[in-house]
Amino acid sequence: MPPRRTPRKTKSKTSSERWNLRAWLRSPTAVVLAAGLILPNLLSIATLGSLLDVSLPPRTISIMAYAMLAVCARRIPFALTVILFLGILAFDLVWTISVSFGLAPSELVTALDHAQHVHVFQSPLYGALIGVLMATSAVTLWLLYRRETLLRANIVAMFAAALMFAGVDFMTNVSPHYQFGTLLGRNVPIESAAAKSGFNTIAGTNGRNVILVMVEGLGYLGDPTARRQVDSPLFEPYVTDKYRISTGNVIYYGSTTSGEMRELCDTREPYAEFTKTNGTSCLPARLRTHGYATMAVHAFHHSMFERDEWYPVVGFDKELFGEELVKVTRRLCGNAFRGVCDADLPPIIAKEAAVSKKPKFVYWLTLNTHIPVAPGQALADFGCKKDAGIFRHVHVCEMAELWHDVFASVSKLALDPSLGPADILIVGDHSPPLWSRQARAQFEPGLVAWYRLTPRDDVIAVNRSQKPTAAR
């Protein structure tokens, strides 16, 4: 008879391994890892792989702070644990939002003061992020409440895991798209598109009208073909017959108000500080002293970033904000930042400018490409729903459609008899702070695009010759 084979114990071993894993997941060390590392950093952990195409700045300080709190929570009153956790969470949010959006903490506080004007839950992404944050925070605090369990945990293992994750997080998420010099940008030599393009030198010296358009989120696309598809309205023959077009890029720091101060006032100082003493040095104030009528147009709420207060200080005679504009357009665009549609504004701008017989300076700050962008609201159609094409990401494609609309609108203003021929500058405030790593990669880090339209001398000569001579 053949020898009897001894049955293998593979099944029993597997069951034992499973049991050990389950037991470990219930262990004090697993609890402290969940409370001090996994749950507070869940979104960052998810971004390390390819599961989520989400880009976050490195959060080294926050990661280590959560870990230290999990250690301290074993021996301090739970009420103090809650206070410390909320403090770390607040710092974490301020850091992440500030670096992602290029907002100085003071600007972020100002934005929160006017949060009632931002419809956060109109954005599915923002709604989901807030929901996840509330859920993970609640579970984290529940785990930190289990002090006796935490006392039996292996703290060395937890700290080792936190240090390892902090290192991986930094190496994965560090990127030139996150400008860590945002808060120190004022120490960097100023370079504006208005100066670099020669716009500042000529504006107001020849009696022509002047138009400055600051385009929300107009970063510098790395693909020249993509740039040409966006700015094509400027290069139509009926525009180039009357204007010479020059283009380029310029370094930016900070958010939209930083872009405004860069181009209007040639400074990197925050508007709240600079306008207290130096408002008269800004472009609109200088043009006003040369006899220009100055007007600012923005499709959002007048109090956002206190523009209704500092716009007059820098030299604007008249301001048109969303509350007034919507009475004429009767239409709103966007979701979280819901305001008047940019594409509806050229006729209003031209009509308002025609009121004054003086030469005009028109400053237009656009709105609709503020992220998150509402899809399907552009007049242009690049087929974003089917295929993002040369833009390589649907959100970039949707922004590109709206930028194309803005360029088409500027072309209309340039040819409108009440404004043109005019000295015109179009420039981005900052690169779009997109949450997608792939989407951010379509833009050159730290740069925004600019376009200058200069009336051709022969067109100016024809216009002058057609003006009726005064009766003698």
C-alpha cells in the first residue's frame, strides 16, 4: 500500500493569519494609528497613488501635529484634546487652502468674512470634501476619547509610521505649482505685465482710451497649440487689421487681489496695507490726473475683498459690480462663485464708457473661470464633454472655453467706436488652483499669460482724418 500522505495545514494557517490580522485591527496600536495618522490624513493618503487625481500641498507640520496629539490624548482631559484637535484642523485647512489658492492668511480671513456670497455646496467636489472632513473628524475624536486603549498602544510604531508618511507625502506632493514664497512675495522684485509689455509706458500719454482686462485664472498653458485655440479671437483678421498683437508671460505671486495690485499699482504689498498711504500712485489715479474718466467692472459682489472700499482709493470714479449688472443682464453664471456672465458685459461696458466725453480707462476683472467652473455655460464649444483634446483634462478644457469667450468679448470692445482704437492689456491674475495634479500640469508653474493690443498707426491716422473739423 502506498504511504498515507499527511494532510497539509494550508487552510488552517490561512485562517490563523486572518485571525491575527483581525486581532491586530482591534489592537491599541491600530487605534492610535487610525486616530493619529490615517483618518486625519485620509485625503492625502488617497492622493499618493493613482486612485484619486487630487493635488494637495505637502502637509508635514499637520501630519506630525496629529500624531503628537494622539500621544498626548492618552493623559490630558478629553475637552483639551478636542480643543487641540480643532486648532490643528484649523491650521491644516488654512495652510492647505492658502498654499493651494495663493491666499495670504489675512486674505483668507477676509474671504471667510464674506463666505455668504460663495455657494460652496453648489459644487459637488466641495460638498464631498466637506462631508468627508466632518466624518473623519468625528471618528477621530471618538477614537481619541478611548484613553485606556491608547495607553496600551505602541507609540514608537505610530511615530515611525508618521515620520515615514510625512516624508512620502512631501516627496510626492512637493511641486513648483505650489508657491511656498506666496507670503514672502513682497520681497521679490516686482514684474508686471503692464511694465513688461510696455503698456504702462504708453497708457494715457496719447489721449487714447485705455482698457485693462484681468482674467480670472488665466495661467500660461504649456502647449502653444492650446494657447492659440484659446486666444484665437484676438488674431482674427478684423482685429489684426486694426491692432498689433504682442504676447508673453509674467511671474505671479498670490491670489486675485495680488494680481490686481501687481498690474494696477506695480506692487506686491497687500491691498489693505498699500492703499492706506499709496493709492494715488496706482494706474487709475495717475490716468485720472491726466483727465481720464476711470471705471472698474466686476461681476461679483461689491464687498468681496472690500473692493468697494479700495477701488475708489486707487483712482476709480465709478464701479459696476454684480448687484447692479444683473439688473441689466438678467442672467447668472457659475456655481460656487455665482455672478453675472462675463460674456454679457461688453455691451454694458461700451454703453457706460460712452457716457463720458473724456478719454476713458476701463478696468474689467472677470469672474466665470473661478474654480470650480460650471460646465456647459460657455459660448465656445471645444467638445469638452466628448474629449478634452489638446487640453488633456476636461476642467482645463471647460476653462479654456470661457477664456475664449473673454477674448471674443475684448475683441468686440476693441472694435467698438465708443472705445476703440484703444491701448489694451489682457493679463491673468494667477494660474488656476485646480485640485487635479494632471490639470495643473498643463500650465507652466508660476506664470500667467498676457496680451497687448496696440492700435496700428495707419488706423489711428484714418480715424483722425475722418473727424469733422471745428467751425471757424
